Amino acid sequence: MWGCDPRSLLLRAVLLDWLGQLLILLVIVVAPDALSAVPTGSSDLEGQRAWLVFSFLLYPLLGWLFGGYTVLRWRQLALPVLLQRLLLTSVVTLMVVAIARWLINPGEEVWLVERRVQFLWMGLLFVWSLLVRVGLRRGVLMPDRPRVLLLAGPDDQEAMLVSWRRVPQRERLELVSVEHLQLVLTDVDRPFLLALAPGLEGDPRWVSLQETLETLDPRQVRVVSPLSLFEQQQERLPPAFLPEGGLSYDDLPWAAAFSVQAQLKRMADLVVAGGLLLLSIPFVGLAALLIWLEDRGPVLYVQWRSGWLGRPFRVFKLRTMSVQPAHAPALWTQPGDQRITRVGLWLRRLRFDELPQLLNVLNGEMSLIGPRPERPELEHELERHIPHYRKRHWMRPGLSGWAQVCAPYASSIEDSDLKLSYDLYYLRHFSTWLDLVILFRTIKTVLKAGGR
């Protein structure tokens, strides 16, 4: 009835791709000799199950990396971009399988990785994946997505519409008046989500409208607050629409005296950070040498940041900018910032400059996942302009976070307001599952060199 949230939609696409691979494998095995790429009498899968699992996992992994699934979240499905990404996924899959076959050199009985089989497999899978994505977006393979309506006063409507458009969103927000909404309610042809702003109680037309809403099928019409609309559709909590008591510390998932998820989070921090620190020693050593060779300056950059409950702590980073005067003012990093060195540009893209902060994680000053720590001198300015800003200190800062994987780098107060909306969502919805989602999206950013 209400369609899928973005992650459920992507999961559905992955499952359908796996189903397609199973069907294609069946076609390859049982097809007539004239069509089949399998050598005669060699259709047995015994001895090549590892290759089968490898092929089944490789295609969705590369599709995720190259954006073959994220296109489903766009408001408009750009067919040329979809074709390009699916073709890239198929070609790279063929290349990886060919390289693996060359390195391992399996026997002739392993027909699954033969060139003819792989070309037939990827060709059919390309067509299947294209049909799946078009079907998902056209509603053939999923229920109709609801209309999204907003009923509010003129001032509230403008502010909410501006905030809504700050995030690329598939659903269009429709602004309605009381009269328009009454017409919509007379013929509900598809489900819709209605956000009602506070302050409508004084309108005499609202009484009859409320009575009409109560008579409608709740499976067709869902009424929420504007804040809940952003929470459900964009997975964020805009601070401007969050009431003063709308998010209290006692309501947070880890506020209990003994929170199992909080204990698991700290245990994962210690184990993963310790392992990554050991593995990263060669990379940090090489990066340190390149930094020093470029301008003979210091390798590490030490800076004070605000941590849990606003307590200051020293954070360690590999230096990515030219050496600045000791009393230089705190400035936002801008696209094409001339202070960034050539080595620093690549370190920032790969997020390798953050590796020394694993020491902060082991010390308990940071976590792997959480709101990014900010400089105190910048925070003083942000707290004056953005409500609820200090609530982001209710959790240990992280190497990566929900705001980091959902929003661009902050280079203004408006950007920081957007990032805070994701931080507040993370505070309310913290879970091990959400941490895993952030972790995988961070890995994707690193693999694509998407840092700045």
C-alpha cells in the first residue's frame, strides 16, 4: 500500500537480481545445444559452487559500487545513466571473473567461468536488471507510492518547501489549501500522506475537514506532523521544525543504565579500530613520507574538537593543507580550496587523513560511527544560528556518521543546519543496523574516492 522506504527498495532490487541470476543459470543449463554455452554433458555444478557464489555476489556488489541501485532513489529515472551504469557493472564483472580465472586457472570442468558462459550470463542479466529497475520505478513490481501533501500556513509552507527541496527526493511535496484538500478527499484514487502543520485548530473549516479524515480508510490516508514527514521520507529531523521538548536525552536508545546496543557499539569500536590501526600502519607510513616530501612540513595535524557533552579533546589527522599561521582564523573548507596540498587532495578523497583518529576511538574519545566532531570556535557561531545544535554532543563523535554519508561537506551555516538534521535523526534512531548501513555507505565513499 505504502510502497517501500529507500533501503527496502534497494534490497528488493538486489533480491530480484539474484532471482534473475538463478533463472539465467537455469536457462544456460537446460537450453538446447544450439543456444546453450555449456559444453555437452558438462551441466553438473559439482566442483564449481565456490565460483557460483562468487559470481552471484560479485554482480550486486559492483552494481552497488557503480550506482546501479541508487538510481532507484532519484526523482526521475534517467534511462541513459541507468544503461551506462548497468553496462559498466556488467563489463567490470566480466573483467573481474576473467582475472580471477586467469589467476586461479581452474580445470576445464569448471564451465561456469568460461568466456561463452559469462558473456551469455552478463548479456541476459543486463536485460533482466534493466527490466527490474524500470518495473520497480513504474510500479509494476511494487505498490503505488503515495502522494505527499502538506497543509500549513503560508509562512510554514514556504519554510518547509525550501527544507524539503534541499534533499534530492523522489516524491514531490504538494502544497494544498483546505479547499483543495476537501476536493482531494472526495475521490481518493491512490494512497496519500498528509502532513498537517500546527495552528490549524482555529480555522472553522478544519472541524469538518477533520471529521472527513476520520471516516477515511487509514490504509489509504495517513496523517502525520511535518516533522514526522521529514523523518519518514528523508530520514532526518530539521532542527527548525523540532519542538523544544521533541527530543530529550531520556528518550534516546542508549540512555538506559545498561544498553546492550551501546555496549556492542563500544566493543565493535575497540575490535575494529584496533584491527584497522594495525592494517593501516603501512599506509600511514607511506602517506607521512609523501606529506613530508611535498613541503617538508609536519606530518600530523593536531586540533581541538568538541566531544561527548561538549568536552574538548585533541584529534589527530594527517596534514592535508599547507601549514597555516598559528593564529589563523577557523575557515570552512571550500571546493577547490587552495590550502589543500596535492598529496592532501588524495588523502581527503580516500579519507586516509582520518586514520590517526583510530587512536581517539581506542581512547574512548570517539566512536567509529557518530556525529563528526567540530571545532569549538566554529560551534560557537553555529549554536547562535541553529536550534538544538548542542544535542549532537549527546553521543560520542565518530569517524563517519549519518550526516557524512547523506549530506555534502559543510561549507556554510546552511550546510551545517542540513547536517545537523541527519545527526538528530541518528540520535533518535541509533541502532546496530543503522551503524552497519553507515559503515557500508562509508566503504562505498572510500572505494569511489568520494571524500573532499
